[in-house]
Amino acid sequence: MKSNVMLIIQKELYRFFTDKRMLVTTLILPGLMIFLLYTFMGSAMSGMFGMDEDYEYGVSAVSLPASIKQLSENSGMNVVFTEIDTAAVSAVKTDVSENRLDLLMVFPEDFDERIMGRGDNGSVPNIEIYFNAASTASSEAYDRMMFVLDTYESELTNLFDINKDIEDADLAKDEDMMGKILSSMMPLLLIIFLFSGCMAIAPESIAGEKERGTIATLLVTPMKRWELAIGKTVSLGILALCSGVSSFIGTFASLPNLMGMSGSESMTMNIFSAADYIWLVFIIFSTVLLLVAMISIISAFAKSVKEASTMVMPLMIIVMLIGVSGMFGDGAQESVIYYLIPVYNSVQAMSGIFSLHYNAVNLALTIASNLMYAGIGTFVLTRMFGSETVMFSKA
């Protein structure tokens, strides 16, 4: 038994690691492409939704009060004010619309007097602010000036203070905030990566050998069908795990740039203990075995690799939808029953690990149930290998 199973495992691993094309496309390329893609996305989003600290905002103002100008400078806003008269407002609006200027502000001439209740019968003055929402710089200038004006207004009508002189009102720990972010996105990404790795190799190993006729040679040997099924499942699980690890490394390496947290790499990795990583490895490997078993069963029905890939697509959609479910809710489920549901249990277990709040019993139950389902899948695959109708059907 041992020699036959090991023979199949060695055969599959040798075929994979000696095929340079498959090695590059399945093991190296996924992690590299994810790293480049997410790094580019992070840099693009940072440039799209934020401005450089040394950027000078161009603001034109009519009747700019000295108090507002001083508050803007004290707030750290790097702004260059240009005072204009009312006759130039129309032309300046065009400049803002065409991105030649960031902001236009129109103040009443007696703004300060009316603020103090000494002008225009004490009526409330109106400030007109024109900006271009399609421009990042203009939107940023608008938000910053609104903050300055809101601050000024609250100082004039200060009925009460909230958290005055308190800088650490948010009591959330950095690792808890990071865990919340990672627990909402990493389970989905990992499930997608693992499924993609399984899908890249399982159809080729099962349906591909049927298509080429080489599996018939294995089936006529004295090897038992269950030995062939176990050998295929374990070897494909190892290869899919390698592909998933490659994608996982690429994701973690690009995460600081993706989340706009350059310089926080140590926080990303060091918030987890050795036990967290060990649990995660076991969850991932058991999940891979389950996915390999499911995809292998579907591939055994197919007559070609192309047909197998088509037949696996509905399963991929279901798995992705289950992965998305991890983005909703506040942390992992607590009820034991959820950790008996295939794939969903893995998503919940990963969510718990990444959020740093998990129940070891639920994680152990997830691993055990995944291995049980993978064993059932291997048994089904064994019966399929023994069926001439399934294994020797012609395209």
C-alpha cells in the first residue's frame, strides 16, 4: 500500500516539478502577479484619493477674512490664497471647473461684523464654496476648508466640548484594527487562491490523463483503486498548497501598499503568534484536500481538460460566494454547527484566526470535518476509478 501510494505521489510531483511551463504558471507566476497587481493598485489608489503633503492648494477668495486665513495656516493646510473681486467670480469658476484652480470661496464683505452680531441685523452670513468633485486636489481642498470653517464655528458657539485635549479616545488596539481588516478580506482571497491552485492542476491530472489515455495504463496495473485515489488526492493537495502559499506570500508582501500603510509591514506580520500560523497552516491544508477531492470527482466525469474546467466553474462560483460571506458580520461564528459546513467552516476559521479571536475547538472541528469530507471524496473517487463507464468513456 505504502509503496503504491508513494509511487503515485512521486509520479505526480515529478511530472509537475519537471514541467517548467506548469511550474512557472502555477507556482511562481500567481504570487508574482498578485504582488505586482496589488502593489500597483495600492499606489494608484493612494494617488487617486490622497495628495502629497507638500502639495500647495490654490484657493481664490472674495472678501477673505483675516481670521479664516489665519486659521487655515494654523491648521497646517498648505494653501496659497489669491484675493479677487466679485467681478472675477465667473472666470474663476471656469478655472475650478477646468482644474486650473482648486477652490473658490466667496465671503460677505461684512463677514466678521455679522459673526459678532454687529452687522446686517445679526443675520447668519452665508459662505459660497465652489469646487470640482472630479479633481482629487479640489475635493481635498474643499474637505480641509470645511474642517477649518466647522472648527471656527464651534469655537464661536462653544456650548460644550467633546474629548478636549484627549488624543487617545479610541481605545482599539492596533493589532485589533489590523485583525479586523485582515479577517474581512484574507479568507476570501485565500479561498480564491487555493481553489485556483486546485483548479490549475486537478483537471490536468485526472481528465488530462483520461484524454491522453495514460490513466488506463495505471488502472490495469495490480495497484488498488483506493491507492490510486489517495495518491492522486495527496499529491494534488501538496501541489495546490504550494500554489496557494505562493499567492499567500504575494498578498502579504503587497498588503502594506494595497492598504496604504507603507512602513507598517512589521505590524502586518508580527501581530500573529506561532500558534496562529500553525492553526492557519492546518486549516489551509485540510481545505486544499477537500477542494482537490471535489474538483477531482468533477474531473473524473469529464472527457477532456477543457470540459473539466467548464464543469468546475459552477463550483468555483459557489466557493467564491461562500468566501464573500466572510466579509459580513463581526468576526467568526461561535456556534459549533457552522464549523461542520464544507468550505464555509474554513472561511469562518480563517476569519477567527486573522481577527485574533477564535475558539481552538472550532478550529480543530474544522480540520477534522475537512479531512472527513476529503476522505469521503477520496472514497467516491475510488469508486469512479473502478467504473469502466466513467473512466473509459470516449469524447
